[in-house]
Amino acid sequence: MGQTIPFACQDGASTKAAYRFLSNDRVSEHDILSGHFHASAQRVKATARGRASLPP
């Protein structure tokens, strides 16, 4: 994190693949992060249910 793509990828083939992936119009930031958002929401729900069942 915080490095250039070529430095992070370490070789030409990986760098080319990263740029190809990032320029793909069929994939959006929302598509990539949707699994993370869903998992986070499930953890929040589980925590909220767990606290609701605790005595005051």
C-alpha cells in the first residue's frame, strides 16, 4: 500500500495484468467491494443481536 503499481507488482507481466484489470469497464469499485460490504453488514447484525440478548 502506498507504492506505485509497478513496484507493488514486482514484474512486467503482473504490472500489465494489474493495469488491464483496473481499466476493465465491466468491473466497478462497487462490484469489487460488495462482498466486503455484505460481510461487514452481517457482522454488525450478529453483534447487534448478541447485545440485544444480554441482560441490561
